[in-house]
Amino acid sequence: MATTYSGLYLEIRRTLKAAGSIAADLSARELVCVSSGKTKEALFRDGSLYVPMEIEARTRELVQRHLDGEPVAYIIGEWEFYGLTLAVSPSVLIPRPDTETLVDKAVEYLRTLEACRVLDLCAGCGCVGLAIASQVPEIKIVLGDISDAALKLCSRNIWSNSFSGRVVPVRMDALENPDRRIGLFQCIVCNPPYIASGEIAGLDVSVRDYEPHLALDGGADGLEFYRAIAGKWRNALYPGGRIFFEVGIDQSIPVGRILRENGFGEIESMEDRNGVRRVVTAIRYPDI
């Protein structure tokens, strides 16, 4: 039986909700848009039109891929974060609402400064650094990641969101000492891998089987990157500069301890919208 675009969207939304999707509305809309080649506005405008059979079949194929576990973001090749449309692929983590708290807190701090340099370490697709750039126009940002595939996505997202000249991607390994040629920063933001190695097998299939383990695995206790960055990247911050970490559930206290042991002070933790202590921030104290 022929169906309209609105009918197809509503049917898919019901199917996804029944399957337990927490973002059924968004996922259904994105899948219909990508299969039909329509923008969100065009989908709304054409809601009463009938869907060609080939587009309906293509949409149902994409829905089945998602029901089998593949994230919608990887199916459509992009995702929205902090008002930006960003290219993504299985080479990078999908930006999540939890990470908006990291952006919020960094932006709040950076708006108190004059023009400065910011490093987004473990940048992935560049979502954190680009979101900050969108909110604080006078700053310069470096997106740092070890993955060449991630850096290609960073470059694409810099260009597509008109940040060329203000934001640059640079290959760097967060577990190693920084190259001195990158200079100093007034602020470092970082959403590092923080899942304990032994917990990865128990993650949801959409994460475990599709998202890159390189961006998930934080070592035996999930804290490997925090130790390395607090110890090795401290001197990439100006004295008095501030670092912002995203952390996992129950990691705010041990991450704060790691920062204190490596010469940071004024350590604070902040909750995300779900009441989880999601961000830890600290100031680099001057050397004595």
C-alpha cells in the first residue's frame, strides 16, 4: 500500500520506539531524509506526498541496519552537536549530548579571557573544539588526534562550518610528550578514552561493534589517558591556564586526585544534565 512521507516517518518512529530507541523522533527523521535526499524542511513540506517505492524500500533497508545495531550517525554520515552539523564515520565516536557539558564549562571560562589559544586533545571529529569556536569567536583552536582518519574528518568539518583560519587539525599522541613546536595554550579541553578495557565487551552492541575501540579504551582502570595528559601535557599549558576533562561515571574523584598529584589546583567537578559528575577542571599551578 502506498504511503506518504509523513506516514512513513510516523511508522518508522513507532518501530524505533518499540525497539527501545531513546531518540526515535530524530532517528526516524534522519533516516527518511537521507534515503529520500530531502532536507528536514522539504520532508515537512512534502509530508502529504506519496513516497516512491524505491525510496520506501531504501528507507526500510536503512531502518533494519539501525535495528541490527548500526548507529544512525554512521548510516547517514553526519550528526548534529551544539548546533553544528558534523561529518562522522566509524573512525570517530559519535558526539553525544553528555559532552555538551564539557563545551558549556569551557566556553564559560574562555569568555572571561581575551584572545587565546585552545587545544582540543583527543579531538575525534572535532566536535568539542568546533563547538567552542562557534561560541567564542576571538580564539584560535588546535584539534589534536592520533588518527589520520579522524584528522581528515576534522578538516572536513572545519571547512564545512566555515572555521578555516581559526581552527587547524594536527596529528598528536595524547599518551606521549607534546612536540614543543605546537606552542603553549591558555586552555586544554579533552574527552579522552575512559572505558576500562575489561568493560568494553559489555557495552551496547551499537557502541561495542561499531564505534572505534581506539577512542573508547582507557586502559585497565579507564584512567590511563588522564595520567598521561596530566603528567606529560601540563607544560603545554601556560601557568594559570586551565584544563577541562570529560570523565565517566564515578571518575571525577580519581581524576581530580591525578590532577592534584601533577601540579594542578583549584580542582572542580561539574554535573551534566543527568546529574552525573561529567567534567573535571583544574588550573596549572606555576612551577616552584
